[in-house]
Amino acid sequence: MNVTLMLADAVQVADGKLYILGGGWTVTGPQPTPAGIAIKIEVSPPEFDRNHHWELFLEDADGQLVMLDTPEGPQSVEVRGDFSATTPLDALPGTSVVVPMGINFGPIPLPPAHRFTWRLVIDGDSLEGSTVSFSTRPLTDDIL
């Protein structure tokens, strides 16, 4: 499998394609802002017709899960799901299949002047291309 992640203002999947609004940023905030993650998973034929489990985690600069206070207590920022791919009817033998995913988040209260990484894990593996990092801007007097 090959994986590509991109940060965006918002992401939508329709007709097997990713529609990305405001994609490719690496700095946000410091105020909480909605964000999306565009995910493109290229699945090769040996991985077809199997259920694959994915997990997306937000980590701090030390690789620790980002925890947020919720009414149920501290919770990590994460999303999980499953996908599978099959050979398209009109595909040539050996053709990979792209599985597009768009994950959108409401404003997440993150501390200013910090670095974060979204990590995608598929079937327990963190593959090449399965991380995307960003920073939050520092607070300035005009933002206070």
C-alpha cells in the first residue's frame, strides 16, 4: 500500500475522487480552526478483497497522543474505520486501486506555538507517507 496525506480546510469524497478546499497548509491558529485531512490509499492487487483497519491519531512533537478534556474525561484525538478494495471490472491485470478518504474536524483547541502530527496506521503499520505535520502559530498581542 502507498499512502498520501494532506492537510486542508475541508475535504469531501465523491465519485471516487477527493475534493480538497484550501489544501496543503502546514501552519494554523493560534485560535481553534476547522480542518480536514485528505487521505489517498493506493491498494495493490495482493491486498484486494481483504478488510483493512485504519486508525488516525493526533500526536504532539514528542509522539504522545494529544488528549482533550471532554465531559467523559480526557480523550485522545483519533478516528478509526475499515476499508477494502476490489479489482475494477475494466482494470488491466496488476492495476492498483485508490481508496480516497476525507476526514473533517471541527475546531480543536490546541496550544499555540506547538508542533503536531497526524499519524495514519493501517493494519497496525505506519507506512511511508502516512504522517502529516503542522504547527500552531504563537499568540501575538493583536490576537489577544
